[in-house]
Amino acid sequence: MSIIEALWRGKISVCEACGLGNGEITELERLMKTNAQTLCDKLDQSEKALFHRYSQCAEEYTYCIAEQAFRDGFNLAAKLLCEALQQS
């Protein structure tokens, strides 16, 4: 099965293992959870609701940025491949 077929059929998930084994990302996730919990413990209900809405927006923003970075990287790789093939 080609890589394109595997990607189409869902056999390849490029984001599934994103960040696994990366100590820096693991530490940032831990700090984010700790700080979010500390903040939530100090907020009243309306402030918690506002913080929750903010967190949802931040997650969506992060997802969109990561998706765009993936697209940009994929496009760059395709352009590099095309250029390399043209020069050979």
C-alpha cells in the first residue's frame, strides 16, 4: 500500500503521536494543567465560566495554527521534492 493510500484510508495519523516523548512538551502540559487548576481554585463561578471560554478559544487557536503549520510544511516538502526531481 502506498503512503498516499495509507493516508487516505486512515492508516497514518500524523497528529496521533504529536509531542509524545518530547520532554519539553510534556513539561509544558503539566505546567498548564497545574496553573489552570490553581487559577480555577481562586475564581468564582462567573470567572470560571469566562476562563473556560477563553481556554476553549485558546485550544481552537492552537489547533488552527498547528493545522496551518502542517499544511505549510507539507507544501514546502512537496516543492523541495519537485525541485529536486527537476534537477536530476
